[in-house]
Amino acid sequence: MIDYGKLIQRYKPDSVEQGKIASLVSEVTGKIRRYCSENSIDADPVLVGSVAKGTNIKSGDVDIFVTFSRKYEKREMEDLGVKIGRAVIRDGTEKYAEHPYVTGRLNGYKLDIVPSYRISPGERKVSSVDRTPLHTDFVLKNLTAEMRDQVILLKLFMKHFQIYGSEVRVSGFSGYICELLIWKFENFENVVQMFSRLSGKLVIGNTKRTNLPESPVLIIDPVDDERNAAAAVSVESLSTMKVASKLFVSAHDEEYLDPDPPRQEPVYADRGTAIRIFRMPKPPVVDDIVYPQAVKFRNSLVDLLYSGGFMPLSSEISIEGEVQILIECRDSNSPAIRTREGPPADSDNVLDFIRKYKEIAVRGPYIIGERIYADVRTEPETIELFVHEHLQELSIGKNLAPLKDRITIYNPAGGNARLDVMDRFYSKKIT
């Protein structure tokens, strides 16, 4: 039998830490108010996020919004927000999400100072971050102290299975989604029971009035009925949550509530395939901008290698320190015979295709389905040579594109380097 009370006390900030956080918040909000007063800025600091709601785990981040009057234009609001952030966190770093913001460490805690507009419930937002203070108010009004503790349990569970967080590289369940799930189902046990039985998508809330796009998880935001609060959740994260919940319901093992379980160093075993790692420097922008471009790079590589006959089988991505794209192919050399895909049969270009290949094809031209094809003999090429020949053709995103000339291709079969992307690839398992 799991002692949930002990678990909550182990991971929930104790009175000493709560005091440190309260002191930090008081210090920071005081500095912001003084700065705004001295510079005649119509803005107020607001503590938001899990710390404000009492759903935070030990040593968590502290998020403070600077909410501006809507009399300021967006650019002016952003510039003032960054100045305020830098005045508070002297050695902070400016990052950009929907707005630029300042992040850094203060008194031992990671602190984000984010500008937004001041809005009331039902008032039109200017950007998505504007509703964040309303989320805080909603949770404080609708979740009891006991329910907030249940949120902590749900976060621990999702952290264990690496599906906690809405950032693009995770595409999982945010803290706010955890809070809404507990609001809806009352406690952790009920949430995992629901996911263990769930078939297909998860839909919560009245969707009759909304035209929201399709998504694996649809949770109508109670403070904005035109928003899917779970839009970031991928089908992989939802599937992981379903399987993880089945595991927990069947075993009720406390180890599934360990947010940072010990993980063995993965063994780089020979899989009888051709693995190549494409490495390039990481541009100085936030991960939520880099990661989608790394996905685009990966997809372009997979398409290219497939066209070359290397038969990509699987892949992995890492953006820790540098951009690393691992592609596993069936073969390290292209085949001597390659199939050329032609236009659809009803295209005016089909005769041009026939004229081009009828003398050089070793088979065809021939029809499969709606298209014409031809098999031609080619000189086998290595993955490295083929990719370098076509690298400039690849579309890989505006921040990665300027770094194309710095891409290197690493063959792990000929080296002994330990790379993050290889660890991710070889350690991939749900439990």
C-alpha cells in the first residue's frame, strides 16, 4: 500500500523552503514595484505558476509576470518588460517565447520575469501568456489544499514517464493540465484509472461552441472556452500516459512515482544496421524554436535517404548543447538499382518521363496505382557522400539553415564517443 501522505511530504516544499520562496517573491515584486513607480510605468508584478498555486515540487522554478496596462503598444511593453527583468536579475539572460523575457537564478532559484498584458476574465487577450494569471486565480478558487497535493502526485507520475511539460521537445502534459485533470477527477487515483481505461482521444469540456483543430487531447480551458489547454500534448505522450496508467493500476508500485528514477547507462549494441549522426551547432534561440526546426531537419533527412534507397528505419533527436539527428538505415550504401517515381498517369508530363527512361531503364517504365515508374542502374553511394551531394537542397528551418556548412556526419561504428542522442536512442523504453 502506497503512503501518499509521505510521498507528498517528501516532494512538497517544507516550511523552510516555503519561507525562502516567500522571501524571494517579496524581494523581487518589491523591486519591480519600485522600478515601475520610479519610471512611471503602469504595470504590476504577479506571482504565477505552480508556486502561486501551491502545486509546486521542491526546488521548482519561480515565475513572476509583469502585467502592463493595455495602453502600451506591444513593442513598448516588451522593451519595458525586458528592462525590468534585467534590473531585477542583473546577470539574467534574455530569451524569446511569445514575448521576450528575462531568466536567471536568484537566491538559489531559477526565476523567469515575463511581460504580459493585464486582463480580466472574459476580456480579449492580446497574446496567450496574458491568460496565465487567470489560470492561477482559477486553480486557487477551485482546488482545495488536498486536491493541490494530488496535483503533486500526478506531476511525479508524469515526470517518471518523461511526459511532464508542454515544451515542444516533450509535447506532454503541463502543470496546468495536471491541475485541470485533478479539478475534473478529484484525485490522482481517479486520473490514472481514467487513462487506463481510455480508448481513443481524451475530450473534456463543452466542445459544441468551439471550432478548435483536431488534437489527441482536447481540454477546454475554463478561463477561455476558445482554447484547447492541452493542444501541446502529442499522440505519443497520450499513448504513454495510457500505458503508464495501466502499469500503475495493475501493480500500484511506488517506483512509478519517482520523478527522477535511476537510469542505467545504455549499451551501444550493434543492431546490424547503418546508424549515422548528423551534428551541427545549436543556434542561440530558445529550445521551443530550435526543436521544431530539428524535427524538420530530421524529416528532410529521412525523405532524402529514402529517395536514395538507404531505407531509413528509425530516428532520434537531441538539442542538448548541439543539434544531433540520429538516423538508422537498413543499408550504408545505396542500391545498384533505384526506382524513379514519375508523374500520375493523367499528367501531361507522363510522355516526357517515358521518353527519358525507356532506353536506360532496366525495368519499365511501368504503372503502379496511379503513377508511372522506372528502375535504373546507378553507382552505389555511401550515406555520407549522398547526403553531402544533396545537403544544400534540404529545407531545415531559418535558424539552422545558416549553419548547413558546419554539419558533420558521425559513424558510431567507427568511434567510441558517447553522445546524448545515442543515449536517448538506446535507452528508449517506457519502464
